[in-house]
Amino acid sequence: MQAETAQFQLIEDSAALQEFAEINRNIEWMCFDTEFIGEKRFLTTICLIQVGTEHGNFLIDPLKVKDIQPVIDLLVDERVLKIVHAGDNDYRLFNTHYGIIPRNSFDTQIAAGFAGYKYPVGFSKLVENELGVRLSKGYTVTNWEKRPFDKKQLRYALFDVIYLRDLWYNLEERLRKLNRLEWAREEFKVLESPESYEQDPYKEALDSNLIKSLRKKEQLFLVRFLLWRTEEARRKDHSKEMILPGKYISAIVRAVHSGLDALKHNRRLPDNMINRYGQIFVDMYNQSATEEEKEVLKQIPRDNSENPKQDIMMEMLDLLVRYKCLQAGISNNIVMPRGVLKKMKNDKEYFDTSLETGWRKEFLGAEIISWFKYRRNLEIEFLNGKFELKMQE
């Protein structure tokens, strides 16, 4: 089906939404996507909800229809399969705005990672490779809040749902032949886990590339400073960049220990920003650490520059997994998420227990898992043109 010829119903009032609910009361599957805008506000706004079912295509305007309970009812109904692409963004939005997470999912991006595609694969590339359809990108960046909608906008929005059903058919059949459908279903379940959408207030600081290069006092300030910026953005419903652009963070963190005058005379920092917030930053820097903050500082990733052996060992184990994935035709980013690998590189004590459960345990095997788990005790022994990984006692 081509978006240019596909029919759809634009739903802009409660009566039309109730009719949608009646039409789709007993459906077995639905294709689902959203269009949203996150700029210039703290919380991303859902501007359009696209739904495709066996009864047609429906574009629902949540800015005009405030109560979208019929859509929510379908999303949480475990009898209805939800077909999505990169569904984590949409699921996070519905969790944030409506306190729900869709159930019974098939994510074509995740499925493709088990079927030979790099993860994450873009929707357009997947549609072109699987269905032979080239999608227009003319409305990739558009103002979805503007009303009335442009007809071409709505046609573009259809792209994200009308091809999902055929992708589902293709990928599910391929995964079944590869005996990987249950593996993919395990990963789909992660999308539906509330823990996936919990927000650690200190994550931005702990993930910062800046924090490892700072002294303890500056590390503590960075933790407080980023938390302050987030809370200011929440309070004013602005983006964090509107509160204070990220390009100034390093200069502020490195100058604040010298006091307000140092901030005022730093040519990289705007006068109006320092006049408004400078004293707040200095006071923030001078406060003693709380017990909670001391615990946060303990989580800061270690700098492994003084332990090259550990770094090399992790690189080698990563390469072994990537080679195994290449042989099997499965994305290494599905098998070993980059965040997990980064944590294990930064902290020699850390091991993600998900590697020794479920489908990852089956794919990686006990030996590779043991190498990651006990990597501190691994040694490389070179013998007559070959090498062996050996575990020290």
C-alpha cells in the first residue's frame, strides 16, 4: 500500500473517537506511532497518534481530543498485538503523560536486529530493503503543533504505520525460521517494563564525559548543577537548553571554585547569565555534601587510563562477541548494549546479570559469559602461533 493512495480518517473530536473505538472493538493487531515535539519545553508534547488496523488508518489529534481513553484501552489490552518501530520513544511518552505502557508488542527495529540488520536500523531503510518502497523524508522536521494540518503532513504521518504490518509478517517469519522469535519476544518485553522508563535524577551527571576529569569538589558541583538545571526546566516547562545552554557547562564547572568574580570575568560566559545565576552557583559549590550526594559520587565511573591491561581485555572480549554476532547474523548492539559494555569497561567490579539469563545466555554460552564475569582474572598466553585465554586462580 502506498501512502499517496491510502485512505485514513482524521479524528478531531470525542464522537469520532468513540466511533473509532466501536469499529476496532475486537481487533487482533494494531500498528502504532506518534508525532511529537520536544523543543522549548520540559515535557515532550504528543501532537498526533497514528493507528492502523484491519479496519483502516486513523490519525488521532490529542491536542483537540483531550480524553483519548479509547486509544489507551487498546494499548493496554494484551489481546491486541501492538506493532511498532523503535517503540521505546512512544512507550516512554505514554508512560509519562498517561501512566501506562502498551502491552503485547512487536518492535520491527528490535526484530530486525535479530534478522541480520544493524541495530538500530532506520525505518526508511528497513521499509526499502524489506518491501522495496522508498519513503519521502520531506516532513522529517515539521511543526506538528500547527493547526490545521497540511494534507502532505498527514500523508507523511501515514508512512509510519501503513508499512508496519508487512514488516511484521516478513520479520516474524524470518525469525521463526532462524529459531529466534522467542529471543526477540524477550526483548519486546523489556519495552513493557516500567523499570525501562524510570528516570535516575543523577544519570546525566554520571554519564557525563566531563565528570571523570574533575576533582571531587567539582564533581559534586556538577552533580548539583545538572540537577538544578533539570529542576529549573521542569518548574518553568522549558527545555534544559533554554535554562542554560550545555556549551557553557564546562566553563562554569572549572571556574566556580574561584568565586563570583572569576565567573564574571570569564569571557566565555555571558554577563546576563552570571548576573542572574552566578551567586547561586557559588553557593551551590560551597555547600557540604549530603549523605545521598556522597553515595552518588561513589558511582562515578573510574578512569581506567592507569589500567591498560583491563581496557585491552575488555576490547578483546567485545571483539570476540562482535565476531560471533557477525557469524550468526545478529546485531552485536542487541547482544551487548553499548551502555552495558561501557559500565563494564569503567568499573572492573560491574557485571550485568542479564548476560547470564534468557536468550543471551543461550547465544553467548557459558564460556564467554564467564570471561566477562571474571575478566579481572583473565590472562592471555601466547603459545606457538596461537593464544589462549586463561583464568588465573
